[in-house]
Amino acid sequence: MKGCFISFEGTEGSGKTSVIRKIGEYFINKGYTVLITREPGGIRISEKIRDIILNREHTEMDPRTEALLFAASRRQHLIEKIIPALERGEIVLCDRFVDSSLVYQGLARGIGYEAVLGVNQFAIENHFPDLTLFIDVRPEVGLKRVFQTPGREINRLDLEQQDFHKLIYDGYLKLCNSFPDRIKRIPGEDEIDIVAKRCVKEIANLVLGARP
Ligand code: TYD
């Protein structure tokens, strides 16, 4: 495959979506074709699966069902959108991919990392990203960004969320240690331009290496 597949991960308020936009602009200006996507990626089947996952009435959904559905949605997005773009030689920037499931379903929902990895390996058949950038923003900083709307105080619910976010954050740090070659930790608490530059540096190594 000729293109480069890069995924972005982070906790809430990590700013990955804005960072991805900046990185996209950078590579487009350099003359590359860039696909910016996120699950379900506008793929009809994946959208329908996502509706089932997110439907507030589906309170009885079992965590493993949720993990399977995320994996199913991911596969269809991969097959219909990501792989064809890679075959055309494009740079694919994907906002969340398999690592979100490993952390959210595997660690935070308590299914277990190995089980969720197994399901996802079945779904993606080793199409792991070439590079994954974990935008490292500490949960308390990310939450502050999210909740720093004037007049809003951090309440009990937000504090509960803070525990959840800490779990997710620690999960990502674990993953960085487990896959040091694929997942790079990018310090993310500075200005967006600085964070984007750090990402570009990592991606440029990979992209230039892949191009003749
Ligand atoms: P999303 O709407 O993409 O929000 P964000 O801006 O945080 O990326 O994601 C919705 C939520 O779904 C988010 O809290 C992460 C979670 N999620 C999982 O639990 N498992 C997954 O595999 C993915 C892709 C997302």
C-alpha cells in the first residue's frame, strides 16, 4: 500500500480535532492528497451501527456488544474509505481508531485489553495505523478546557468524569508503552500551532520515508 495511515488519540479536550485540521492544511500545502476522517466516516453501514451504539434508549447494551459494534463499524469504514485512500497513495488522518476501543472498551469498561484487541484484530486484519499520535493533555487540563465556559462551575458530575478521564488517560499511557514503535506521545498542552508542528515532524519522517 502506498499511502500513510495515521490515527490520533486523546482524552476529551485534548484538541486533536483542531490539531488534525492544521496538519491536514500543512500537507495539502506541500502538495499531498490528504483524507481527514473519523469513525463512522460517513459510511452508510457504519453510520447505522453508530446510531445503535449511541441511541440513548439502548440502556441495556452489554459492554461486549458495544465493543463488537465499534469493531464492526470500524471495519466497514476501513474497507470502504481508508484502504481505498491508502491505495491511491493518500495521507489518511483518522480521528480515533483501534486504540480508542482498547482504552474505552478494554480498560475503562473493564472488558479487558486482550479481549478487545482480539475482536479488533479480527475486524482490521492487521491494518493497524502506520503511526498513532497520542495528544497528551492531562485530564484535569482537558476538562478545564471543556468546562471553561463563563459562569459554569465544575460540579460533582464533572468530578466523577474526571475519574473516568484519568482512567482513559492512564490507559493511553499504558498503550504508549506497549507499542512504542507505533504510538508516539505528543505533549499537547501548548498552543495548537506548536502541538501541530510536533505532529508534523513525526508524520514527515514517515511520509518522506514512504515516498520515492
Ligand atoms: P466522538 O464523538 O468521536 O468524540 P471525541 O470528540 O471525543 O472524539 O467519540 C464519542 C465517544 O466514543 C468518545 O467518548 C470516545 C468513544 N469511543 C469508544 O468508546 N470506543 C471507540 O472505539 C471509539 C472510536 C470511540
